[in-house]
Amino acid sequence: MTASRAAAPSPRPRLIIADDHHMMVEALRGVLAREHEIVGVAHTADAILETVARVEADVLLLDLSLPGKNGLELMPDIGRLAPALRIIVVTMHLDRVVAETALRSGASGFVPKDADLSELAQAISAVMTGGTYMSPRVPPSSNRMALKADHAALAQLTPRQHEIMGLIADGRTSAEIAQQLGLSERTVAFHRTNIRAKLGVDSEHGLMRYALLMRLEGGA
């Protein structure tokens, strides 16, 4: 049974910060606490749902890359638990289709992780007044088009590598992937290196974004 969400009115926006990197959470808490009330923090998908159900908040700052379930998949569950909660995606995945999918999935804002504090404050202000906010730094076109053009490259992936890409899209670490698939971490690392070579992706950040785009295309 969901706990009571009654709370005294607050003159400042009440925020929940959700990110799997503890340093990112603490950095955001430090700068935002001057003008906002930080009522909860969470580092995993399960912890986000528990916090949302327990705490009365106005805005959730949500990362997309989370252990257990990515932020895009988590938003419908958040919406059912707290329909009035406004979600701002704060992510390193700066892609037009990812941004538009986030807004369709229930987010009200989309801000890159390296944005200035003034931009994040602008996004919070916009969603608090019932509006939406998409960073002007989101590109006008998407890597999704490149993903479609790279169908031949995707076809080079083995079934195991497609499985690993799906787990990367879920925010799983190499250790978690190894445990779930009954592999060694060295084997998972070997697969990740081979996947990057086949797809022409030059970083782990790029691999995560590619995995998310594959998920949106239904390919992972």
C-alpha cells in the first residue's frame, strides 16, 4: 500500500534528484539547495519508484542511464505513482529523438548534464508553471537517421552482442551483464570492444547512446 503523500506546502520547488552517479547527485544537491528544497535522492530504478511513492515533490530530475531500468522505460511507472510530478531529464545523451521520446513518455523537460545552472533553473521554472523545456543545444536532427543507415553494421552483431546491447540500454554495468548472462567480466568487456569496432563507435558514452537508439528502433 502506498504511503501517504501529505506534506505541508513549500514556498520553494521540491526536488528529487535521480542519478546513478553519487557525485553528480551531490553536486546538483549542493548548487540547487540554495533556491530549492531537496526532498529526496535516488541512484537506482527501484529507489526512484520508492522515493516517488514516499515523498511529496514537484519536480524529478531524472537521468536516463540507470541500473535496473533506463529512465525512458521508468517514466510510465513514475506517472502512475505521482501524476502531478514534473520530470526533467538530465542526461549526457544529447539526441533529438531521445529528447522527443522522453517528452512523449512523460517528461516535461530535457537538459544536457553539462548545462549551466542557469539553464537547469530555467527548465525547473518552465515546468513548475505548466510548460515544457527542451534545451536549445538539442540538435535539430538525430543520430537515429545514421542508425538506420548503419543497418548493415547492426547485422554484423551476433545474437549475444544484441543481447548485451539491450542490457547496456537498461543501464547495466559490465559486472551486472556478466552475472545475468553467466559470463566473465573479461568476456563482456571483449564483446563491448568488438561491438564498438563493428558499429564504428569510439567511446563507451557513444555505445550507451547507440544502445538507447537501438531500443527506440525496437532493435535491442
